[in-house]
Amino acid sequence: MEPLIGDVFGEMIRDAYAVRTGVGPRPLAGGRVPRPVIEIIERDDGLINGAPADHYLDQPDDWAAHDHRALRLCRGRVLDVGMGAGRIALELQRRGIAVTGLDTSRGAIEVARHRGVRDTVLTTVDEYTRAAVRYDTFLLLGNNLGLLEGPERAPVFLRALAALARPGARIVAHGTDPYGTTDPLQVTYHRRNRERGRLGGQLRLRLRYRQLATGWFDYLVCSAGELESLVAGTPWRLNSIDDADRPYYLAVMELTG
């Protein structure tokens, strides 16, 4: 039986939050013990990975070092793109920084608001360009540089952010260089992508949780050099790469106009 298409991320985060806090109904195993909440990622070559979803609720003490460095790069009004359960937005609020959390998952927005995120929008970046508000910093953390999707989508996405930007705005994005691996499965996938005219790390995925699935979507894992090529010709320029935690890196892009 094919899974139902639904708000996979929202259902998963609601359950993870319930297991961690006791707020809301918990998924149970054996009638009484909370069942671990696992995010299932299915790739178009048949690869299936799973990871505990609880990390989306991590407090700052549990964050990677690059997340802390990213927050030090924020200035002015911030749009947290792909906010998830609100871990970044909550810390920015605690620091007195004006932040809006944007996500396409209704369930994630509900959890983030319950945790205390005050300003949220349930929409896509493209749809949000109609709003009157403008921002100084755009955050794409939690590997959300992947939202660029690939060469066709990246300039559209970056132009949408530019439409929401104040003069001098910046994007602070977390990415991962996929090409340091020697895993034959990954190397073969990269080669297969290139043979199909795609970037090596241009993933084709869907998320699964319990009986739900998302539709298939592209998610980009790219090198800093590939990112520089994708940014060229857009209203942004790549200003710096912080790869102290390689293969993870922080990319800072600045508005050129």
C-alpha cells in the first residue's frame, strides 16, 4: 500500500515534542512505552536512511559549533527560513533579536509557537514576497542550503529572498560538501546524477513517517565552488565560506544592489 501524502515533518515534530515533554499524545510501543520518533529519508536510488527526530528540539548547549557562529553573523531583522521546531528562532528571541520563522509545515509551526516563537508564517518563500516586511538577515541553517534544490530553482529562490531584503542584507546558510566520501554507494550516486545532467549532490528525496510521505523533491548538497556558480548572476554574491567544521560549512552571501 502506498503511503498517504501529508505533513510528514509536522506529524513527526509533534510526536517528538510529545515524547520529550509529555505535551500531546505520544506514539506508543507495547501500549505504554514511548516509541522513538525516527525521520525516514528515502532517496530515488532506493537508499533509505533514518535518524532520531529529537535533534530538531535541541537546546543551544547541544548545537554544533557552526550554529553558534552563524548566530553571531545575524544583524537587524531576521527571517529563519525552514524554521522547523524553532530552535534557532527561540535563541534569537532570547538575545533580543527580531526574528520571523517561516515554514511550510503547519505541524512544525504549531510546535514552534507552543515552544514560544512569537512571529511565524506558514508559507513558501515565493508566496511571502507579497508581504510588506523586509529583512536584513536570512538564515538557512540545519543544512537548509539544500532548499536551493539545484541549478534551475536556485536563482528563483535567491531572487525571492532579494525581494524580501533590505539594502545590505545577507544570507547565512549551512551547507555540506558531499564529495569527500569514499562510500561506493554515494560515489555511484554522484556519478549517476552527473550522467543525468544534474549536480552530483542534487538529491531526489521524499520523507516518510508512520503512514505518511511527502511528494518527491530535490534537495541540494553542494560544494562551495558549486554554490559560487549557482549564485553568479543573481542579486547576491558569495562573500565568505567558513569551513572550520568541514565537510560542513557556513556560506555568507550579500545583496549586491
